[in-house]
Amino acid sequence: MEHRKIYHSLTVQAAGDGPEIVVEGPVTPEHLQTLEMHKDLDSFRRPKDQLEALIEIAGLPEGRIIISRSMNTIVGYVTFHYPDPIERWSEGNMIDLIELGAIEMADDYRGLGLGKKMIQLAFSDEQLENVITFTTEYYWHWDLDKTGLGVWDYRKMMEKLMKSVDMEWCATDDPEICSHPANCLMVRVGKHVPLTSVEQFDHIRFQRRFMY
């Protein structure tokens, strides 16, 4: 299966007189190696270690990294890759099932719409029309303290972000998602995905057959 990666970029004016922000991707490992991570990008691991993870993902056949950068500093990123082998979503080894994984933005660059621009750029030129793209939203990953949002307001914000690329809420009996009502699964089925893959994904979503 071909994983189409077509590079695009756009610029966004930062607040005040700051330098323009470049939103670009999918970026190559070689490009990422010339950049540094903003010190605030530490939600998942230390910034230096997170950069190494991005470089590794960018080098995968299916992996794609979209970044926002101010000069040579990454201030935000979005990752796309196959599901983690320890997760339910990897069952069946679907070659056309891609996870929209981490989304992270440095504090000073929030409110500029960069998250939406990065995600929309990833789907440009029909790059992901031959795959099912999904994301799992867990409230314990959300930055409630810094945003000042409650759980449900944050959930609405994430749903709105994902709907900007036509991802839709989908039911599932996955225990982690079902463990809290704010958690959710959102999915986008590309227009070139065969029905057999949709059916296979449905069987992954529901493993307690009496609910399916």
C-alpha cells in the first residue's frame, strides 16, 4: 500500500511583532534533525526525547509529522502512525488504519489556530483518502490546568478540532474509552477505503459481540 506524503507549508503571523510561524509537513527526519523543540513541549516526555521520537516516526513508511515552527524552534506538532502494538487498534494488523496520535502546542502559541491548520494540512491533496484515520481522546491527557477549561468544554474543543477534517464520533466498547463519559473515539474513513477494511475496523471497535 502506498502512503502518500506530499509536503505543504503555510505561514501564520505570530502575535505582536514576532517572527512568522511556518506550518509544514509531512517533514523528513533530516529536516527535524536541524530543529530544536520548544521547552514547553514536555507533555509526553522531555523536549529532547520528544524530538527523537518525532524523528523516528517521520522515518516510518506510514509515519507523518506536521509541525509549527518559529525559525528553527518547533512550537507545535501532530503525529500520524500505525497504532501501538499493545493497543486494541493494532489487532488485525490493518495496513490502512492510521492513528492521529499526539497533538501538542507550546503555551505561548496557543490561540492562533495552529492545531487546526496542522491537521488540515495533513489531509490536503487527498493524502489520507486511502486510510481510516482515528484518534482516541482521553480526558487524562488533556491540559485542563493551563487552559482553564472543564472536562466537557475541553471535549467540545477537541471534537470541533477533529470535525474540521471530517472526523466523526464513533461508538466502541474499548474499556479505556468507556471508563469515562468524556473519553471518545473519532474516526475518518477515506473515500478510497474498501468496505472490507471498514468492516474489519468495526469488528475491532466492538469485541463484545452482544453490543455490535
